[in-house]
Amino acid sequence: MRARIAPVRRIAQAAITAIGAAALFMPAAAHADIRCQSRTTTTPFKAWSDSNSYFVAPNGNFESGTTNWFLSGSASVITENEPWKINSSLHAKSMRLPSGASARVEKFCVNSAEDSIRFFFKRPTTTGAGLRAAIRVTSGVNVATNDYTVGTGTAGWGLSERIMLPDIRDASGQQWVEITFFPTNTAATWQVDDLMIDPWRTN
């Protein structure tokens, strides 16, 4: 039996910021109505006491530039990778998010056993800075959301907690996920790298 780590669920209670609203409700990308594809998984977070298997979200390591991502403001892909290089020692890119910017991964399919995400972030030195990961899930006419915010702490690269995906899967056991990253609270620049999906549902 694999070790599991405690899920983290932070459902937004207040209205999201204007930046977040714009990012969340931009027209969704067209997607092929196909079955979720097979996954290639690794165990990238063993050094953080997480032995679960994960796969990379569509261009979640940004090595293909802005492919699969919708950017606003001054968001851009830059040459700086998270320092542990969990997916490849050759990787060299991440997403840069200045104040007022957002980056949304295009809608992708998840199966019934794929229930959570983790990602790396680079926290600025600015006091009070925040980074929000806004998750939006659709299945048929149903919609569910879950927000997770990285707050003030030690500047530099860090790893998010395990963040649960809402579960509103239809009879096929599938749903579509969009994730938007954007800074909150104060003018500061963040970076994001290696957006990973855990393909095994918590028992």
C-alpha cells in the first residue's frame, strides 16, 4: 500500500479579485471530445515525503513555451527552472507572473482516479504577496471550483501542498479541468513550474 499524504482543500468563500475573475472566465479553449489519454507517471516528490505517482499536466513544465497556456498581462515563459529539476536535468523554463498577469492551462481531461495536483512556485520577497491557483472543473452542465493560495513565507522556490480537484465526473468517469495562476494581494512577481497531477484517488 502506498503512503498517502493529507489532502488540502481551500474552497474560496469570498469573491475573487478582478484579475482572477478575468482569468477564470475567459472563453474556454476548444478541445477534442476524446477519452483521456494514457498516462506516463513518475514519483517526483519522494524528497518531500510524497511517494505518490504523478504525471505532467499539458506542458506543465513549460519546456514547450506557451503551448497549451493562455496568458494575460505580462505573463511569460522564462529561462529559469525549479532547482530540483524533477522531470529532467535538461529542463530550463518556468512561467513568470508579474502583478496583474495570469496564466491558464487549456482545458484537459481527467479520469475518475485522478484527484489532485502539486506544483512548484518561486515566492518573491514582497511582504503580503500571494499566488492563487484557481481550479475550475466542468462535466456536462455541472461546474465546480477550488481555490488554493500560496501566501507570505520564505522567498525562493517551494512546493505546494497536495490540492484536491473537485469531483463532478459524469457517467463516463471523466471531467475537464482548467487551472489559472495569478498573483494576489500586492504588487510582486511569482514563478510557477512543473504542474503535476496525481492519478490515484485517495481511499
